[in-house]
Amino acid sequence: MTDKLRSEVIRLAHQKPELRAYLLPLLKDAAVKTAMSPETELFISWVIATQKPMSPDSVQRFLEQKLGRTPTEPAEAKTRKTGPLEKGESVFVDAYKNTNPANTDAVKQYHNRVGLVDSISTDGLTIAFYAGDKDHPSKDVTGDKQYFEGKASGKTTGLYRNTSIGDYVEHAVEKKLGFEVVYFSEKPSVDRRRLDQIQKYVEKGMEKGEDRKRPYLTGFIGKFAYSKEGNMYFGIAAQQRDVPTSISPSKGQVLYIGVLGHRPGGWQADVEEMLQAESEAVMEQAAE
């Protein structure tokens, strides 16, 4: 939030005590609770209040220009592997999702660790673990091994097929481009002409950070492909999510996509003008 904008909000809150509960959330340090700067909070709100959904074609042209490649065809795209885990597959341990009592101790001990399926027996499999964990990956094998009952990837074992973020974003890492995206997986009805969408959205975010953060993603873009139905989609290894997230402009709404550190010029001035107009309207109504 700029100094000018902050001063305007403070002035209005001082003049209209009845509006303080409505305005003060804008002045609180959202970064403390949500790991997101107040400026980013306002930027997301500005996008939601002013930007129309981008067409799939416009998103595709933008990504082609920035990534230097075109979407892969469905036949070229890697399909998600299913079925029992096999020897040599990479997995990670999730103690929170395990429902197998026989694996309770093992998943607690190795939670978030990454390993390879070392061997398979009649009723289960043995995992050989790497050093580090899913958040701090390593290719060094430690020698630690642990037996898990079951052979499926999922809650019945507490083991999950591991999608390496490093592999997932290989192309983007080469160009060293980070992206930020404001995206709704569904198509909500949003009245972008009303300023109170900005204020209500920020206020809601202060109370329920998860709801507010859901449409905002930052990270490297890896997969860039067409679905079998011919719809373009892309995957982003988002800092806000534990696993890569697929985004389809045909199924949801991409309100904004851009390179990190290169937001549109004039957006802050636009927000200041909108807040000024709204504050004047509130004062005129109060005077009547």
C-alpha cells in the first residue's frame, strides 16, 4: 500500500468512526498472518475488481512468448501413472493421510521423506530413503530402509507417487522466469464495477486466509499442453501449494498472468482513484 493510499484510508477512518471496522483491515499487516505483502493483497483485489477473464487463446499466446515453446499434443503429454507401486518408483510419505494402522509408526518416523521402492513382497514393499525430505530434496541415498504394508499409492499405505518439482518445471528453470497468476477454478459471478469488492475481499482474507489465497499462485510453469479434448492447460509449481497445480483457462477464469516483478503500470494509481471516489460517495451519502 502506498503512503498516499494509506493516508487516505486513515483520514476516512478518522472522519467516519462507523466505517472503521470496514476500513481498518486494509491497514493491518496482512503479511504477518498470510505471508503475503499488503501490496500483493491490493493487487489481487484490483485484479478481481477490474480485470475481465482472459481467453484461452490470449493465455496461450502469452505463455508461448515467455516460455519459448508451444503446447505439447495429448499424445506427447505424460499420463498420470496409476495402479500398484512398482520397484524403482519415487514416493513420499504422508503421515496425515495414512489410514493403515499397520503403517502408523513408519509414517510418523518418515513423514515427508522421499525414497525409492527398493523391493516388493507378497503383502507390502520396502522403501529406501534419500537424505533430506520433499521440501529439501536430495539425490543421496542414506541407507535407511522401511517396510510398509500394502502396495498402493494413497491413504491405504501412506505412500504417494512423488512428482519431482525439479522435473516438473525443467523448461521454466532454464529461462529462470517466475510467474504470478490470479485464477478461479470455477467461474464465479463477480461485479467488477463495485469498489466494495476490493474491501470485502481483503477483509475476508484477513479473517480466512485460505479462502483469500486460493486464487493467487506464484512459481515456475512446467507442463504446457493440450488436453485430449483440445483445451490448452498449464501446470505451475506454486509456492502456495504442496503439489503442482493444473490451470485450464477453458474450465476456470484466468484474470491475470504475468512475470513476477512486472505488474501492469498504473494499477496502484487506479486503486487510489477508486478508493477516493468511493470515500467521496460515502461522505455524500452521510451528509444527506
